[in-house]
Amino acid sequence: MIGDPVRHSLSPVIHNAAFSAGGIDWVYVAFAVPAGRACDALAAMRILDIAGLSVTMPHKAGVLAGLDEVSDEASALGAANTVYRRGSRLIGDNTDGYGFIRALREEQGLEVEGLRCVVVGAGGAARAVVYGLHRHGAGQVIVVNRTPARATEAAALGGAVGRVGKHGDIAHADLVVNATPVGMGVGSGAEYPFDPQLLGPGQVLVDLVYQPPETPLLAIAAARGARVMNGLSMLLYQAARQFELWTGQSAPLAAMRSAVRISPPENPQAH
């Protein structure tokens, strides 16, 4: 893994558990790589015969210039979070949108086709979610963000169903996604990224924050009758896709789930 900072990441815990469970004699380590040095890290990957990389901030965009090939998703997002080998070629992909959609399907029994969706935020995670929702047939993908220009850029990734919206759109959404850091940890400033009174029964709220596991927004949304999910499941499934790209094997989800203490879904199709 390359990024700066990287000490906080759960990725080494998840992937090392996966390698162990899969009987693969690999190890996953985190390297603090300063901004602007992504292509140097790729050169080292080639020289040292490193099998794959996770890429986090601030390198998701900068890494593209050093790759031999880029997936459609990474190209559209202008960001790669995964590098894998095919022979001597280094290929970049972005597994965040995949992880989000699969988390909804596996943990909530929810298919996004035709749904009215609101994404709050316009950063890298928000953009991946918007693109994933569009690719999987969401009926509307509405982006709400404090900076209009960034909201417009993110909404464009929603294609014909993407548009910029306002907080009032949240009340009419089937799926609401908080892709801002509001609620992350103690002393993070505002408690809620929007008025939680807009949420209620019949809605699904996903807060991409996973530390703490229950943010103030998740707690009040659940109390108001919405179904809720934090960001750990997205982290799990995007990592599972990385594992598959690197190894060519199915990801050992039970071991990966246990490593971050995510309980298995309780028959999500019953919801």
C-alpha cells in the first residue's frame, strides 16, 4: 500500500488475514510515500517484483501516469486505488464503486436499479459511489455538496441520471449516502452532514465513515426507522476485489470479515 498517511489503515489487517486464509505466502505492508512520488513507487514495484499495490491519498490520481493500462472505471474517475500485474504490464483499477454496490447487495439485499439516490459529498469516495450507482442502473443520482463546482463534476459521473441537488432531496430518496468525513472520530466539528430529520422509514442510509462504527448520523437514522450501514462493508468488498485481481483466486471473505469484526449479514433477502 502506498499513501501518506498510512498508519491508520485497516488494509494490512484485512489483506494479511486473506493471504493467510488462502494459503498464499505473501505479505501486505504499508509504505508512506510522499506526495508527487507515485510514479517512483511504481518503478520500485517493477524492480522489486511486487505483486500488487493498494493506492490511497494523495496518489490515486498521480499513479495513473506511471501505468501501462487503466480500467474504464479508473479512467472515468481519474483515480486508481489498485495496481495489479498482467505479465510485465501494470494495470490500474478502482474497486471503490464495486465495493459499495456489492456491500449494498450482500449486506442489505438491495439492488440499486431504478432507485432515487442522494450522495452527500463530492470527493473521491463520493465520485466512485456516483459512478457505481450510474453503472448499475440507479434511477436518479443526486449530488449534494457545499461547493457547487465540485458537485457538478461529481454529478457528471452519473450520466443522464446525475444532477446537482439540495438537502431537501434527501427526504425523497430511497438511498442516502454520506460520503463526507463528518462524524469521523471525536472533535471532528459538526455532528451531522445534513439534518437527520430528513430521514425516516423506507430509506437506506449508508455512512462511509467507519470509525467510529456508529456515527451520530447512523444512530439517529436508525432511531427514525431507516436501515443503516457504515463504511466497513464497502472497505471489505473493495478489498476482496483487490485480492481477486492480485491473486486470481476467490477472496476468503469469512477471514477478511473476521479481521475487522464485521458480522455476516442475516439473510439480507428477507428485508
